[in-house]
Amino acid sequence: MSEEENTPADDAETEAAVDPAPDHETRYGLVVSDSVGDIVLHSSAADYLEAMVAAHDDGFDQLIDLTAVDYLAYSAPRGLPDGVAAERFEVVTQLINHESGERVRVRVQVSGGDPVAPSLFDLWPGCEALEREVFDMFGIEFADHPDMSRILMPEDWDGHPLRKDYAVGSIPVQFKAASNIR
Amino acid sequence: MTAERVLRRGDDSAVLRLSETEAAEIGNDPGASSDDDRVLLNMGPSHPSTHGVLRLMLEMEGETVLRSKPVVGYLHTGMEKQAEQLSYLQGCTNVTRMDYAAPLFSELAFSLTTEKLLGIEVPDRAVWIRMLMCELNRMSSHLLFMATNGMDLGAVGMMIYGWREREEVLRFFEMVTGLRMNHNYIRPGGVAADLPDGWEEEVERILDITEPRLAEYDILMTGQPIWRERLQGVGVLNTDEALALSATGPLLRSTGYAWDLRRAQPYLAYDDVDFDVLVGTYGDCYDRYAIRLNEIRESMRIVRQILEKMPSGDYRIQDKKVTPPPRVRIDQSMEALIHHFKIFTEGYKVPVGEAYCAVESPRGELGVYIVSDGTSTPYRMHVRGPSFINLQTMPHLMKDGLIADGVAIISSVDPIMGEVDR
């Protein structure tokens, strides 16, 4: 069984949700922290690709998930260890090593002004649709991706819906009793 | 084995990396495709064999598929955005609508992640009820696959049979949760209600009905030469390719790779039950069919063990900050009334942090990633949809096959478009 157990049992005593590892351990050149039992690596957009090549060579044979978070409106502490400069976006990549069962999560800081990150297509081609989804929803471009295009929204759509400055939108509710039914 | 062919980027790739605008331009230009025999063909989004609204762009040479591209998004309703507006209590009503054939798994993954952030442990009985419901749901989901797979391949009678057996399970779900689909039954802290009286007899009845009918499926399909001809050797994928393409579930296991989260990284109480992880040999459509058929049997085996071992006790955690108090307590206690009011108006607050939990859904690894900012709604909720990711294997499975086999391949990947598009 891996360290990331899916029952909340082991986490009951964890007080703070995010605790940076005490000695600032590093792995593939990235700072390691712990988030309620998950191993988290912190990267800048510049170090990302090199570290992922190292992780791939180290036996992480499958990319399980890739998504992003827009921290524009986040007011709580982000749980970043010292030395990691916070940016507006984070690309969150989850890898799994089937041999040892180990999972790691990589949080990549991506600038809001110039949202570009390297694509992982040459390591794990399964990231193709996931990176397209992140591009579609957040407007983060993945350099050297074979087909950087929208996937869920229409091709001519304006804006990136999962950004925090993209309004949720609403439709007027019509009540039976209302006199001004349009 | 090698994953070389899935790493290709150029024209030799199985994936047709062409935008809809470019495809339309080629289609509107009469001289564009006259220099060779290649034709761009559109299939879907409304086509009986595309399981909802999957659209495929196919590059054909005669009846042979050269390159293809699944075009998705027709069911996109912004559920991840919606989740940012809903409290954790309401969250399950949202995620349950994603994979409508296996809704309890999305609820489970969402609840496990929320509980991980809350740092709470649910009572034993809640764990076993969750497991019972999920295994029954796996049965109903695979029975639906049997029905649609049969229908897609011309065994139209099979559609009615698969539906008939699935209906028995759905009737039980209605008895327990009040709804046939979109149950909102598994919630952070436990389940919504205890199992009703007489649930054991009802579950036994389902098992007794289903067992001989699976044997009938074997007669109708498994051993049939026509069925085997139609599926064997069609849509082949090797292990390295499946891993490289992030495929999980029956699609990965069909290549001979025994990876099932229930066994590899057990959650709930899968440690305490016996079952086999089924793998294929050739990674073709027939292996995927056989794995799903036999997974129904393994789920029934698990359900029989749950019937024996179901513990007594609470069906949800007795933490009044997370689960509402029993109705009778509201009349007796001021605090209970306040807790009830707070939970249903404001919701409970979840500690700051981020977490990911995954479960083995009938389609593969279904994971939920939540970022909490300490309020009662998730700051960000992301679902790792197995169908969405498994769909990427489709162009590689269809490459150089006949278009008629394409229908068998779409069916055997078993995408649920509600979860692909979210």
C-alpha cells in the first residue's frame, strides 16, 4: 500500500491542513511538502520540465491527472514552502509509480501575466486532452503541445470559464405570480 | 512492447489534429480531397452508437479509418465552475450528475476528499453501506455496458436483457435512496439514510436473478462465433500504450496489467473482502467485454460477503458540525436546532488545504481534487474523469481498422459523455 491512503483515518491528528516538511527535503530538485498525507512537490514553470523528466526516469510511469487552479481570489495561506514564489496560476500534475504504488502531486507556479508552461506530451502523451482542457478553462498555454486548442468550449468562445475573474452568469428567474413575465 | 506510436506528433499519428474550422474548409472546398482517395467523414454527435453526444472526425480511405479525432464538449455544463458556488453538503448533488451510469462513485470520491480535508473518519457501518452501494452500482453500470455493447454490435435483444437486469438494481437504489439515478446518497460524514428494513432479502433476490442471467449472456454472446469474430483482435492496445495514454480501468486491465485501486490502494473496507482482479491478454474489444462481464460476477461475490459482514452502528458520523442532527433531537435541544440551521444555511467550514482522493469506478480511476480556502464552499473542485481520459485511446484503437469496427471500439471504451464533458 502506498503512503497516500484513501481513508481519512491517518489524517485525523493532522492539525494544520498543510505542513511543509521540516527539513525542506527536495526531490528531482523540487521542494517537497505534505498535504493531509499526500506528497506534494513545488515547482516553478522554469524547473518543471526538467524535474518531470527526472520523475519519469525514476519510475513514475503514468500521468494520472493534470489540472490548474486560479488563486486570484484566494485569501487563505496557500501552503507553499519558503523559497517558492507564488504566482496567480498553479498547474497541478498527479503522477503515479505503479511499481511502488507511490503518488506525487506537482504544483507548478505559472505567472498570470504570461501563462505558459511546458507540455509533458513527450513524456506522457496522455496529458494531451488534459492540457487542452486547462488551456480551454484557464488560458494557460503549454509550449510544444501538438494541438493547443479548445476542447470543451466552442472553438470561437471568448474567455476562459474557470478563471476566477470570469463571471458565473445567471438567467432571470420567472415566477408564476410575477406580473412582468417576459 | 513499446508506446512509440502514441508519441507521434505528425501526420503519421493516429490522431487527426485538425480544428473544426479547418475541417469545414476542407469539406467546403470541392478540389481539396480530389488528389488522393482520402475523405474526411463526420460521425455524430447524434448517432445511435456514440453513447450520447460523442462526435468523431474520421479521415477515411475507402472503408479504412486512417486518423480520427473525438470532438467533445456537447454536454459541457460547467460543473467544476458550479461546484465553486455550492457548499460541501450540496456538492454531491452536483458531482452525481457527471457519470450518470455510476453516480455513487462520484459521490464517494467527493465525500472521501472532503473527509480527508476535514480529518474525520466515518463509522464502520457507513463504510460497508458505501461499499455495498458501490458494488451494486458497478453491476448496474456494467449491465448497461452489456446492453449497449450488444446493441451496437447488432445483438439488439441484448439491449433489452441488459436493461432488464439493471432495472432490478435501480429498483433497489430507489428503495434505499428514493431515486433511481443522481442519488445524493453518499455524503461527507457517511450516507444519507440507513438501509431500509428487508434490504438483505432484496439484495439476495437481485443476486439470485442476475446469476443465471449472466450464464444466459454467455450463451447469447461469449461463446458465439459471430460475437467473437466481431470483437477478437479489434481495437488492440498494449500495456505501455495504455499507461502512456493515462488509461485506467478495464481498458488498462484488458492489456494484461493488473491494476485495480480496490486491490492496489484499498479504500473503504476492500481489504476485508475477497475478490479477483480480472485481466485480459490481448487488449482487444473482446477482452474488455469479458472483463466487464466477469467483474459483474466479482461484484456479486463482494456483495455476498457484505451481506454476511455488514456491521451494526451509525450510518453517519455523530459530529453535529458535519451531519445534521436526527429530527427528534431538534424538538428537544436548542443546540441541535442551531446545528441543523447552520448546516443547511451556511454549511460547514472545511480547513484550508488541498487533497486528492481516487476510487475505482467502473470506467477507471475517478479522482476528486479539492482546494479549500477555509470557507464552506470549495475554492476549486476538479474531477479526474476516467471516460474523458480513456477517450484519448480511441484514435489509436481505430487506426487502420474498418469503420464498422469503429462502432465496436467506441462501445468497448464505454465512455459516459456526461462525465467526459462535465
